[in-house]
Amino acid sequence: MLIEKGTIYQISQGVKGFYNSAETMTVKSNNGVTVQFILGDSKGHGSMPLDHLNYLLKKSSLTQIPNKLMLLNTDSDDEQIG
């Protein structure tokens, strides 16, 4: 899975305690080894190895929230087809 700057993840109930009870995490940067992130509701920031973030995604501790711009582009493409 491609992890890009600006990607937002929903934090599951089971691991919220590790992230200051934040609801979301936004990727600030990814250098290919380490990912920096900002927690939602101004609850902090941090970094972790990219491998660990991939592990959290695989275990469903984090779930990607669809990008609103991408959803808008998908909707407009459907309208042009019909």
C-alpha cells in the first residue's frame, strides 16, 4: 500500500491509548524508512518505522480514510460516462 503525505487513518479503539486517545492520524512525511504523523484534534505528533505502520494497517489497527478529493473525482467521472 502506498503511504503518501496527507493520507488520513482512523485509529481503532484497541490502540487509541497509544496515541493520546486521538481518533485520526495524518501522514506528515514518508522518507521510505520512517513515517512522521500528526494526531487528530491537536493531540500530538510522532514518527514510526514504515514497517510498523504497515503492520498496524495489516492488523486493522489503522484504517485509511478515503481522500475526499479522490471521491469527488470518482463521482464526476461517473457523471461524464452516463
